Amino acid sequence: MEIKVQLTDHPKAKTPDSELGFGRVFTDHMFTMDWDKENGWHNAQIVPFGNISLSPACNVFHYSQETFEGLKAYRTADGHIQLFRPEENFKRLNNSNARLAMPTLDVGFCVEALKKLIEIDQAWVPYSEGHSLYIRPFCIGTEPNLGAHNTTTVKFLIILSPVGAYYASGLNPVSIYVEPRYVRAVRGGTGFAKTGGNYAASMLAQEEADAQGFSQVLWLDGVEQKYIEEVGAMNVFFVIGGKIMTPSITHGSILPGITRKSVIELLRHWGYEVEETRITVDDLMEAYKEGKFTEMFGTGTAAVISPVGLLRYKDYDMKLSDGKIGELSQKLYDELTGIQWGKRPDPFGWIVPVC
Ligand SMILES: *Cc1c(COP(=O)(O)O)cnc(C)c1O
């Protein structure tokens, strides 16, 4: 399919890198494409970034038919721009779309469209250390119909946002609180899909965690509320008795992170054993009391690796790695960010060059 390009007449002034933060500044252009039953996907275009006009009766506003992705483009030392495993993101978008009863996309076409969009907005990819271009592809149900049935029209967009370094002053351990009351996902639900509804359902718990000085919540399973699932927007890993463990994603309630997958592949490549298993919060507390639970970290595109310094369940505190950065967390962070920014070799073929 051909992509029509309409360039802006009014390029915006660029925000200095030091003022970027996360997700508030957007580039000059965006990609959009439409779907309906008769025509399938059509009307692929790159247009100036701007507001879109939708009927207030659109499906997405009332019944949350929405899916999204998050990935980054990185500026290498020699000025080139590259992506990290972008096909994985569009494959996952297709799995999310299938669960939300929306049409799937051609993965190869999406990667090409994304590369074209980034090439047009390449001047927006930051040069500063640790800064990157955050990429947000998403799909919304656009049928203006209050009947609660599947949408017959869908819009797919990609927007780009230059972002600051996640860790402004080096890797920093975070405090996490095990959510005792609310649940995020259940078996058979939408936990494995990247969809706005999962986030809407977690805002209240996040707000309560914030109020208690914790940066994120750790979710337990939605049935027995004892098995560890994942953190807000990160998967989790534990080092217990020298073994590396992470919750298995086979029950469909955990988001299959691409960073999670990369960490597992990297650890196995280095010769470590990684166990994908079910871990209860009681297992963690017991291992902690025995001095065996020594390290914990989260994995996700935004932070890459997020070491956990404190984990609280009800009124029991587990302090990890002396509140410092665990050895494994640091090693994984250095390797993954090294590959992403082109400072280290890429033996797995994860990097896709843009321009
Ligand atoms: C996006 C996301 C993750 C992390 O996935 P990555 O592909 O590693 O960025 C983990 N959990 C949830 C709920 C997410 O939405």
C-alpha cells in the first residue's frame, strides 16, 4: 500500500532536551490509516501532527475498544537512528487487536511506515545521553454507535515523542507495594493485551500507592490473590537462592513484555538458568526471612531495567540489595542499553536501522 505524505508548513520549535520529560512533546508528523469492512486497511498517510476529529458517539469513548504499543528509536554515537525489535511490537499489537475484536495489521508494512515517519521527523530524535524517541502506535474503534457491539471502523495511528533519560542520575532503585485489594487482570480477561482498559482499572491502586510514597504497585493474580503477576507497566524478575525467576505468562493475565523476553534470552545466552514459574507472595516473604531473596528488578521499554530496593506486602517490608543496584540488574541494564544505543555488538539481530 502506498503511503501519502503531506508535510507540515509550520514546523514546531524543538524543546531543549533538558526539558523533555516523558510523553508531553510531540514531533511534526504522525501516521494514520483507516479500516472498514469493505475496504480493509486503506488511506495510509503521514500528515502534520494535530488533533483528530471524531464523533462523540465513537465506540472507543464508551466501550474502550483500544490497543496500543510502546517502543523507542535510539540515536547512535555516529548520528544514525535505530529501532529495537520493532516487529515484536507490531506482532503484539496484532495479538491485542485480536483479543479486542479489531482487525490485525501487516507487521512488515507497519515497520516500513514507522521507518518512513521517523525518517521524516529524524531531527526530533534527541542527541543527548540516555534520551530517545518514544513511539506510540495505537488502534481505536471509531464507529459512531452507542450499541455495545463490535466496531465496524478502526483507526490506526503512530505518534512520536522525544523523551528524556529515564534515570537522570544513574540507575535508581524504586519502592514497590504489593496491592492487597484490587486486581488488574484475570484468566480469560485482557491482561495479556496492551489495552487502555487495563490501565483505567489500575489508576486507583496507583494513586493509593503514590500517596504512600511508592512508585508502583505489584499485582497479584485475580483469583487467589497470592501469585505474583507484574508491576504497573513492567514485568518482574527475582533472584532467590541464586536462581533467577519470573512469573510465567501462560495464564494470559500478564503482559508479555519484549524487554522481559530479551532479558530471558540474554540471561540464557550468558549461561544463567531462568525459571518461568508461579511465585506466591508468601514464597517471597519466606525466602526473604531465610536471607535467600536477594534481588528484584522490573523490565519494560521505558526504564529498561528498574531495580527494586524495597518491596512492601501489607505491613511487611523486604529491603533488597541494601537499597542499591543489584549486580544482575546493572549487568542487564548495561548490556541492553548498550545494544539499543549501538555501543555494544548485537549478536541477536535485534537492531533495525532507520537512517
Ligand atoms: C508495556 C507493558 C509492559 C512492558 O512491556 P515491554 O514490551 O517490555 O515494554 C509490562 N506490563 C504492562 C502492563 C505493559 O503495558
